[in-house]
Amino acid sequence: MDGQYTEITRLAGGLAHEIKNPLSTIRLNIELLSEDLELVDSPQSRRAQQRIKVVQSECKRLELLLDDFLRFTKADNPELLPGNVNNEIQDIIEFFKPKTQESEIELLVYLASDLPSVLIDRGLFHQAMINLLLNAIQAMPNGGQLMISTRAGGNDIIIDLIDTGIGMDEKTLANLYDAFYSTKKSGYGLGLATTQKIIKAHGGNIIAQSELNFGTKFTITIPILPRLAER
């Protein structure tokens, strides 16, 4: 079954790549057509421009969907190297600070000192964390607090992300990691599905706890390097 799933994922990823090429050609030609119509001032050309804007918007939407899907198909194929989760989280936080400040979200960061090393794919790990941070920001449209912490526990390192956002009901929690499941007007429901695939590909796990109007907590575990876990 795993082999069949892998083959289907590979074929779907290849198909997404093939769709992107003609889609880019369509988008480029639509832009050129729009530039030509700008030279003509008539009711017909203005109507045509409005229709072109709809096509451009749909092309952009499809490109974003294909990009999200390609990230999803690649999420379970990490290149694992020894690394420090604290260093990666600090880099991600620096990248996200302007966005949290703009959204009036206070960042509370507690990173345990001397955190053991883990095997990690830096690119995929950043992608997983960014998905979670974006989810938290979207859950706090009126601002709030976002706490990020790390600690060692048993043979794992543990990452907690806690927001004071709108929270989720039981149905949303039950379907949280299902591909294409989303309660948002924007997005395609692939962000958290991709995040779960990435964490599991690292040999770890992700658990969500949430309550409506009280916020959400995500807990991620990633195994410590075996030689360190034995100490």
C-alpha cells in the first residue's frame, strides 16, 4: 500500500509540474493581451479588461494551489542532517517578526538551553513551522499572544506553539490534517496536512489541542539523535 501511495504521489507531483508550464504561458499571454487593450479606450475594451482580470485572478489561484500541492507531495522526502531546533526557530522568528508586529501579536519565546541535536531537513522544517505560525496569525485577527517554547523530554525534543486566537471546534480538530479540508475563505487546506507529513517524516509527531474562543496549542516532538538519546 505504501508503495502504491508513493507512486500515486509521484505521478500527481509530475502532473502538477506539467500543468504549471502551460498555465504560465496562459498567464503571460493574458498579460500581453491586457497591455494591448490598454491602448484602446472603448466600452468593449473596458469590458474585456474586466474579464481579463478574472482570468488573471484564477490563474494566480491555480498557481498557488499547484505550489501548495507540490510542497505537499515533497513533504515526506526529507534530507536529514544533524541540526539544532533552537537555531532554526530563531531564524524563523526573525523572519516573522514584521508580520507579528503588523498583526499586533506579542511573541513570547522560551528556548531551552543546551537542547540536544536532532536529524532535520532545514527547508522542510522551516516550511512546517511557517505553516503553523501563519495559522496562528490568522487565528488572531485582532491581535493576541503567541508563545513558542522548546524543551527536552525523554528521547525527544518538544516544541510548543500556543496562541490566544479564536480556537477550533471538535469537527475542525478531527479533520485538521486532512488534505483540502479548510474552514477559511482563502487557502486550500494543505498547510497543516503538509506540516503533519513533514513532522512524521522526521520520525516525530504533532498534536493539537484547542477550544473555541480560548486559543490553540500545537505540540511537536522530534526524536533526539540516537547516540544522545541513549545517554
